[in-house]
Amino acid sequence: MADDQHGRTPPPAHRARTPRRTPSGTEPATARSDLRLRLILSALFLPVFTAATVGFALWSAHQGPGDSPGSGPLTVLAVVCGVLALAAALDLVRVTARRRRESDPTDDVIG
């Protein structure tokens, strides 16, 4: 839709709906992530985030009243690191299963 006489674009409600972008032909039909890189990163960061979770939880448990940083921010950091460790563990499982499924030699056996 054309801009108005002052060069402003009309609000979103008045714009024509743009069609979905079609692939240009240079990208693959089914994009794939680099499984080896994901495996390396997951294997690297799973122990890092697990150790950070334990460390922040222990530090938080040993904080007294009036200590800085307080136990609240340390608990938040422990939870965040725990969630990231869980995400790394789940990704490690998913990547391992996908690599195993893609390289399964029984798929190539005929008859």
C-alpha cells in the first residue's frame, strides 16, 4: 500500500496483508541444524550449568541475614542455571537419538 502524502506508512490495520514469503531457491527445502555442533555444545554446557546450579544453591544456603549478595538473587541464579542444565540435557538426548536414527545401519538392509 502506498504511503500518504507526508511519506508516512499507514497503521498496520490499514495495510494489505502480505503473502507468505516463498523460498528463493538458495536455501534447502528442509533446513537442518548442525547436529555435531549441538552435541558438542550440549555436552560442554551440561556439566557447567549443573556445577553452577549446585554452587549457587550451596552459596545461597550458607548466606546469613544481611550478607551480600542475599540468598534471593543466588536462588534465582541457581534456578536459571538449573533450567539451562535441563535444556542442555534434553538437547543432548534429542541430538543423540536423531544421530542414532539417521545412522541406523538396519535401514539400509533390503529384504
